Amino acid sequence: MQLMSGRNAAGGGLRERKKRATRAALAEAAVRLAAEHGVEKVTVEAISAAAGVSVRTFFNYFDTRDDAFVAVDSDAHVRIRRSVLDAPAALSPLDAVREAIRTELAEAEQRHELWRLHAEVLRAAPHLLVRRISAHMADETELAEAVAERIRARSGAPARRSASAAASAASATEEERRAALDLYPRLLAAVATTAVRVSLEHWCARQDELSFPDVFQEAFSLLAAGLPAPPVR
């Protein structure tokens, strides 16, 4: 569930916003160059030049060239997690997740061309696709943790982990973090990320009919209704 947006919802002052903008510019340049020339023909020097920064600046943001190809929309999961935690208490976890993602999609829809190019690049480079899937899993775990925290808060249990617990979670492996979560948060996060992917694929084939957020809203409505069988046509 990875999205790019120009919003500053991830927080931070002017310096942090500029850093995020530079990182996003490098990622976009990498994807566009890879879509045009192929991943293997794209160099760090070319990416840096296209983004208007030095090679030294590139390595301030990425350890390797391949990191730039999978960094598109890297802040989206932070914004979605924060939206889930800050949603009105009256919203169910399902609705809180739906609204958080829908808000993100409403702004990100304007960048659908970059999404399409990014998907093409990943399909043409399996090793990048593997890395992207790994990043998706980490984002999904963070979303599940936000859902779990929201549920604890609604039940009256302490919503925030202690400093020691947070440090322990930070050092845990991704598998250990997922295993520590209850079924519902994990399932909701997994279903939500799948709904984004399927909605994107559906919308890309029918862009003239509906907006991306509308397609996602319909997908989530079907999930909320228990996936009833469609009417016979």
C-alpha cells in the first residue's frame, strides 16, 4: 500500500519538508529514467542530475542506487498511521483505516502516471519487486500496530507503549512484531493493503469511469458488507 502525496502530514519543520521533497524528487527521477531506459542503464549520476542535486546529496538519502527505485511514496504509511490514531473515537477501526487511506488516495490520484511507471519498473525488475514487497510488509505491520493501539485505547487499556516496550518492539524482527499482534489488527491491515492494490489495478483499466478514491470506497464498502455476491446480470 504505497502512495505519493505532496502533503506535509508526516510532520516536521521546513528543513524536514525540504528533505522529504529532495528524497521524493530523487525517487521520481529514478523511476522515470528506469521506465524510459531500463533499470540497469540508469546510474546514480543520471538520477542525481535529473533531480538537480549532486551525487553526494544522493548518498545522503540512499545507500544504494536500487534504494531510490523503491522509495516512491515512502512517507505515506506514516501519514496513514497517524490518521488512524487521530481519527474520531466514534469511528470503528475499519472506518478509521478506510478514511485514512481514502484521504491519502484523494490527493495521490493526481500522480497516477508515476504510479503506473513505478509498477512497470517493478514488473521489469524482479529483484526490485522483492524489495518493494518487503517494504509493503513492514508498512502493513505498522498499520496493524496502529489498529491495535486504537482498539486498546477504546477499551480503556493504556494506548501507548512504555519506553521499554517501545525499545523492545524496535529491536524485534518484522516476523516477531507481526506475531505479537492479535488476529484482527493483522487481518484488517492486510485486507486494507490488498484493497488498495486491487482498486488501483481496477481503476487503471477504467480511468474514464470512476475516480481512484471512488473505486477504493466501493471496494471497502464490499468488504464492510461481508463481500456479498454481486447481482446476476
